[in-house]
Amino acid sequence: MAQQVRHDQAANPFATDPGDELPVGLQLTWRLRALIASGRLGVGERLPSFRRLSEWAGVNVNTVRAVYAGLEEEGLVVSRQGQGTFVATGIAAAPQLEEIATDALRRASEAGLSPRDLAIVASACASMPGALEGPAGELADQLPDVAEESEAIEVRHELRRQIARLEAELATYPPVPGGPPTAPRRALAHVAGVEELEQTRDRLIAQLSEVQRAAERRAREKGRERALEASPLERAMSWWRRRS
């Protein structure tokens, strides 16, 4: 019995760490926001009572009260007198967030990198101007004014836009071992001709097709694995509901 209690405590997805650099209230807020944003905690569902969540998280009841108040200010939850706190209506959940996050964590783990460092770098990048532009945005800033250039330059301009879009889409997929080689990047000072740009674009199209097929295969494999291993947020909700 004691061993079961210890296992249950270790599996508690809401337990906070007072020694962490993030305040316990923020730890708890992020976990609840993740459940709501991913759709694991759906519109209209009731959150645990202040006392119950304070016991699960190992924090003061007033900390939970403050967490819920913050979520309500953001429009994520609503409180109803005598009934409790519920996920607000109109929340547009994005289940793909969980898949993207767990995939990024898996890749970081495979590379021997810290999940906390991944979260810090992602947060820092997202807060910086032009975070989502990347190399494609840098190249676009240096393209000539089409209205003042010849038809050949206009064609190169369009090809560069196509290449930038393909590179941006490829960046969302992990590389495929043994797949088509990545189109070589040119120095910014290099002025590529139409034929060279077309070859680069065609190589990227072939590479994108390959990684998409690989992603589809992985998705099918993940679907088969889901019966054996639930995701972290799914485990959190399962743990929660067994105790509700």
C-alpha cells in the first residue's frame, strides 16, 4: 500500500518544485494552460477545487486561488458562484501544439540537450522581433525592386520566394536519413541565375516530398504506439480523472 502511495505521488503531474527557478504558481499556471490550449481540458469542463488542486500541487490554497484568478483574467476560465471554475467558452484549442512540443522534446533528448534549455531558447526566440522570418525574411529584404528590374530579375525574384517558402516548410520537418541531399546554400553575395535557382527549387521540392512521406509514416507509427504509450498531457488528464 505504501509503495502504491509513493508511486502515485511520483506520477502526480501537478506536483510543483519549490526549488525550481520558476515560481510554483507559474508552474501550475503553465500546466493548466497547456491542458486548455491543447484541448485536453475542453470547453465547459470543471477544474479541480482550490483545496484539491492545492493538495495535488503541494501549494497553499491561496496560490491556487491566484492561479485561477489569473486564468480568468486571460479569459481562459470562468468562475461560477457555488459551482466552481470551468474552461471558458470560445476557446480555440490546438491539439497539434502537444504533438509539436513532444516532438521537439524528443529531438532535444536524442541530441542530449536539456528540455529546460529548449524551452528557454524557444521563449527567447519567440520574444524577439522577426522571430518567424528566419533566413527567408533576410533574403527577401535583399531582393531587388521588381518594378525597376528586367523580366529575368523578376523571374529570379519569384524563384527566390518559392525557395524561401520551401525552405521554411522543410524546416518544420526532421531530416530524413538517406533522403535527398539538402540544396546547398549560397553566400548572400552570390547572384544565382534562373537555371541555378530552378535546380535549387526542384531539389527542395523533391526533398520536401520525401520528408512529407516520412512524416506520414511516422504519424501512422505514432498512431499504433498511442495504444501503448499516452502523451504527457493525456497522462495528466487520466491521472486527474481517476481522482475526480
